[in-house]
Amino acid sequence: MKRVFLMLMLLIPVLTFGEKVVIADYTPTTIDESARKSFVSLFIDDLSGKYNYSVSTVIDSNLPNYWGDIDKIGNKFRNGEYSKVIIFKYYYINETLIIRMDVLDLLSRKFIINENFNLSNPDDIEYAAKAAATVLGEGKSLDELVKNGILTPNEVTTKKVKRSKGENSFGLSTGYMWNTLTYDGLYAGHYKKVLMLNCSFITETTDNSRVSINFDWPVAAGIAASIGYSYITHPGVNTAYFGFDFGAEYDYARKDINPNSSIGGVLLRPKVGFIILNSYYTSVYIEGAGRFVTTDFLDSGLEVKAGILFRGGGN
């Protein structure tokens, strides 16, 4: 009876916890210490509570010097006790904290998981810890887990809380311009409604402001180039903005119809718009604007257009 009891006592840890893994931990400089400890603690709770993993941590301040070297990691932790080594790396890109999880399988000596979790505020720590534990426990990528409904989408990737100085974008848009005030009916040639095509090169100058270089083509009517300024009221998923473009326009259609008319002049374009579906990489927007050009008289039009911004990286 004593032998049976002893065997049961020996088996309890095996039945209670399955795979044994180790977190190679260190003290980074890119994340608050309390936030890091909270993340690791929540990750361990999820992994051990939901997936019956036995999780240990080993502190190694030299880890960043060799965390990409499979042989060094394997030689340090392959003692027969652990099956996998988990390494969390912490990076900031603009205002976003990225926690990268690399998992080394000690048996195959291969990194089997390389996944990123993006955080824009401390409230996302809990989601990132849960997502990291689920990725390891289910053995699936974050995209697969979201697609299969096991995890909800990480909302951090679908919003941009702040823009960073020096960040660049390329924009394309299309829309219509209606003639409103023309003294001879010749602002856009004999057309009353003109198809507008536009491309822009944009630089974010502050969290709320951006400067753009714009090239417009009122189809079959003219061409224009301008420099613009926009103020974004509340950077986020959905946000309004307003500003103006200032430059020059060449209205070749006026000359074709009336050789004595001017061919354009200074362009002023006050604008207001709304950004929707704003992410770290793209933004969709709609915009309304007035278009004023000093020809023989101050001719004008009203514009409505929609476009997309393809965002690059910043400092």
C-alpha cells in the first residue's frame, strides 16, 4: 500500500503539469520593469493554467548577447529538464511597444515560433500575455488563431494613436470638381464637372500636423502642383482634419476654347476631411475642398474626393 501511495505521489506532478519549459529572462531598457514583470507573470499563469505547462524562469543579464545563437542557448539550457526555451524581446517603433516571442525547441535545435505582439498602452499587456500563451499552447500562429476565432484581433494593429515626426506617406485619390463661380465659364474648359486625380507625398511634422507636396490633374482641363498643410484633430482610428494647399495651376483647356483667356495662376485650396480605417500602414480618407484659381478673374470650384495613404516609417 505504501508503494502504491508513493507511486501516486510521484505521478501527481506529471499528471498536473505537462511539458516543462523555461523562460530565459533578463532586464531590458525598453520597457517599464513593472510592466515587464506583469506581462511575464500573466503569460505564465495562462500557459500553466490553461495548457498545463510547467514554467520556470532563469535570469541571465547576458542573454541579449547570444539570444540568436541556437548552439549557445541549447548548451546552456539543454540539461534534460526543459523541452523549450522561451525568449521575449522588447522593442519600441515610434509609439508602439513590440514584444517578440521566440521559442527554441531544444530537441530539434530550431526556433519553432517567432511572433510579434504590439502594444500601444499598458492595457494591452493582458491581451499580449494571453495571445503569447495561446500561440504556444495551441501551436498555431497568431493569424491562424484570429482566423479560427480562438483569439480576437489585436486592435493595436488597426489604430494609430499617434503619428511620429518624420514619418512619410504616399497618397492617391480621385473625385470630382464642380465649377461654382466663373466669370466666363472657362475655368475648367467647357466642362462643368471635372474628374480629379491626385497624388501626394506627405511628411508628419508633429503628432497632429502634416505637410504634403501635391500633384493634381483635372482630367482634360489642367494640371497643378501645390504644397499643403493639414491639422489632424484627434489622431486615432477615425479622425477629422482640416488645412489648405497653396500652389499653381495651368488650365490648358481654357486656352483651347478662348485663346485670349489666361491659362491659370495661383491656386488656393482650403480643405476638410475625415480619416477612416486608419492603421499603422494605410489610411482611407474622404475630403471636401474649395478650389480657387486666379485666372482673368478669381474662378472657383468645389471638390469631393476619396483616397488612400500608404504609410512608411518614421523616427
